[in-house]
Amino acid sequence: MHPISADSAAVENTVRVSPTVPFQIRGRLFTAIVLELSGDVDDAFYAALDAKLKQGAAFFAYVPLVLDLEKAAGKVIDFKLLVLEMRTRRLMLVGVQNASPEQKRAAQLAGLITLGAGREMPADEALRLGAATSAAPRGATKLITEPVRSGQRVFADAGDLIIMGSVGSGAEVIARGNVHIYGTLRGRALAGANGDAKARIFCQSFEAELVAIGGVYRTSDDFEGSLLKQRVQMYLDGDALRIEPLK
């Protein structure tokens, strides 16, 4: 047995000390909007983008945006310029998917992440996946007794979300399960945030900017006028998001 010097003992004691880790790693679910690119990123692209934003730029302000390049294979894109142009429009481009190897390298040099193509899956499989990645137990309901005001965002990451008041313009409410609003919906409401195609949205007065279920969304320029200020429910019928009066 070799003797342990005082210096060696000090080193050993130092190694055994477990300092407090200044951070924690957790899994979270976030909503992102996918922009499918089908042509060049040129003046026509920006003109079409600006025209879309004039219909309601607040819908997409500061929401994570992913660029899908499946229909733009082989296109050479200046991602650094694209990120800059997006930021000037309050669009937060964070990554790309379905990119070619050359596009991936260019995107990464611009500070963007590269995501897998993803795949279609049955609703029950999506539910199991969501349950496995969420730390909170399924079925917990989040109750908000105050109005959700402009600029606020409320996320029920474990189940349904109940809003006893109204949701103001520019506000956003998100739930893993259903969304119930016992007032006026003027902002954005997203249900089934983990891909649950069976989730629904209910509100007492419909004046929304954007609604989404399981990643399928509709904006105010696509709403029937007869539904405005009515009691409605929203649900998925296949790949279509239906909005119907509550009887």
C-alpha cells in the first residue's frame, strides 16, 4: 500500500465536493409555426410575406418559426440575410427541417438549428409520446380566474386550461388538452399542444386572431363572419379545423 501524501488527500477531498449546479435541464413543449418554402427567397418571397403579415402581423410576432425546405430542394438560400429580414418583421426564425446537406451547413452557419423531417403518427401514438416527454401528470387542469391580457401567455402543460374571463387581443393561451374560455376570445388559443387531435376549444364569444388544434391552425382572415361573437366550439375533422356554433 502506498502512503497518501497531504497534497493527495487534499485533491481527493476536493474531488469529492459536489458544488451546487447553477442550472437544471427540463423538458418543455413549445408551439412553433412551420413555413413551407416552395420557391426562391427573393423579392417576390418578401412581398408575399409582407402581404400576409398585413392581414395580422400580431398572429406570428415573436413566435418560434421553422422553415420547411422539402419543396425547395437544391435552392441556395442566404440564411443570414433571411434571419435578419425575419427579425425586422418580428418573426423569430429558429431552425430548418427537410434541408439538404448543403442547406443544413448554411443554416447552421447562420445560427439556426436543423430538425428532422418528422413523421405522421396516429393520435394515440402522439399522446403516448407526449406523456413520455412531459414531467407533469396527464389530466391536471389549470384554472385562470383573471382575464388574460394583451401580451400575456398562459400554458397548461399537463391537461385542460380553463379561463374564467376573456382572452385579450395579442394574448395567447395554450393547453396540452382542451381550452375552455368563459368569456371573449380575442387573442390566440391553441389546444392539443402535444399533438392530441381529439382536443377542442370552447369559447362564449368568438373574435379570435388565431386558433390551432394539434398543430393545425386557422387565422381570422379564414373565419366565417356568421361565427363572430358567437358561442362556438373548435375541433379537428381529419386535417381540417372545424368551427361550429355551440347549441
